Amino acid sequence: MAHSLFSLNRKVVISAPMAGYSDTIYRRFARKYGADLTFTEMISAEGFLRNGAKTLKLLHHSSDEEPIGAQFFSGNPDAVEFSARKVSSMGFSVFDINMGCPVRKVLKNGAGAALLKNLKWAEKIIKAAMCAPIPISIKIRSGFSSSEDEWENILKFLARAEKLGISFITIHPRTATQFFTGKANWKLIAEAVKILKIPVIASGDIFSIEDVVKVIELTDAAGVMIARGALSNFQLFRQAKKFFEGENPVNIEKISVAERGETMLEFIEEEIKYRGEERAIQWCRKFLVHLLTGFPGARQLRERMNKIEKFSTLEREVFKPLFEIL
């Protein structure tokens, strides 16, 4: 089943599933700034099967985050089948299977990137999800420990996944053992685009509109999935969308740190409404690290930010001097 997203007659911009980042407020801002599709944080299918309160909270979403996909990880076909059926009745547009997470607690359960070590079992996981009446996608890395040794088999697996009925595939061209080190090998995405008929989405090292242009020129992917590049820079979704709508990259507006700062203030205020002041300030620190970098005085502002627990203090002692510096 194809996703209606790919009937837009242009390439698409997707907000990535990111554990500890892409909550309901993040997704709302991603959509507001131009993401065509958002994703939940990565969710345990086993946790969902047990009806855990934490899992249910991760699935909470509002209409202004839609269309929205739910990403799950599991090495258990029964849990995947249950989750796919259930999610399809909760307003989600896509059920995505994580086949790339390198975190140890995910790997030890045979999920995430562990599936790259057992591609036959990975096919069973896909078949289990195909019971759902919504599109199924996968997000995958280029291998577990070596792209050179594993990529050919991964490509063959992707072709089989296509035959099983997968709607689209997102490729992060790093191995699991790389985590986020080294450089994403976008050429591998180009190879997948050539052999697959279904849409292939490019992911990895997309931090600017220049990166969006480069990855599309190199791969001709059906779109981009933006992850770390949008942390404290929601405007990147808007820039990418304008490019895909036909605007010359040279004419796409540059985004200042000050403009990003204004947006982050709005974001923090919304997180406070959702989480309460103290928890929201703590939650947002990891976003602000990405804002407070690359200019004189940034380190001092980061140090100050890490000790603050009140929004009014954050405004006065971090954002006010930030705007003055810029």
C-alpha cells in the first residue's frame, strides 16, 4: 500500500523518529515548519503488547502533528503484528519498523540493528507487520559492522522487502557500530534508488539546506528524513520543502541563529505547558546545546543554561545575552 505522501508530485520532507527528542511538541513544530510527515519516538512493540503507560504516552498525538507515523522496534513477530494492527486504528498513517538502532538494550532483544545480522528473521518481522491496513515502512542502516562486506546482502534484502509490500524505505548509510561517527555514505542510497521501484528516503548528515541539495543531487532519493539537523533548527524543514517545491536553493532564505532562538523560546513555552516548568527546562537543554554553539560566548551560555531551572531565568540569562551577541 503506497502512502499518499508520494502523490504530492514532489520530493518529501520527513521528521525522523528520535528517542528522547521527537515528542508531541517537537512533531507539532516540525509540521508547522514544513515537515510532510512526522514520526513518534522509537517504541517497544513488547511494551505496547503489555499495555505499558509509558508506551501509550509515546503514542499520544494531536491532529496538528498529522500525518504521523509510529516507529516500533522488536525482534518478536507476534508483538509486531499486535502493534501494527493496534496502531492502524489510532490515527497513524504509517507503521515503521526500526532496523537500525545500535543501542545495546535494543540489540540484546534481537531488535533494531540486530536484525541486520539475521535478514531472514527481519523478513519475518516485516511479514508480521503486513497485516495492518496502513502503509508499512522500514528504516535501516547500511550494515551492522561493515558496509563493504554487508551492503550487497542488504540491497538484496531491500528488494525482497519491496516484494513483501513495504511502502517506502529510509536508509541511514552508516553501520550500527559507527553510531553517528564518521560520514554517512550517501552513494549507497543512490545504489538503492537505482534498484528499487518504491520510494527511498535519504537520511544521515543532513544539517543544512546545502546538505539537502547535495544528497538529492547525488542520490535522486524520493525525499529526506531530517533528524539531528533539525534540533533547534525547525526552519530546515521549511527550507527543504521550498527546494522540493521548485525554489532555487540560492534564493532560499538563510536562517540566523537569532531566528532559531526565537523559535526555540516558543518551543520551550509549549513544552512547559505539556511537561511543567522544571521538567520542560531539563528536557529542552539537549536541544539548546545545538543552538548555543559556533559563536563567541557560546560555551559560557551553555554552562549557564545547564544550571537554570526557571523559564524567566533562561530568558534573562541565556536568550537575552544570546540576542545581544548576535
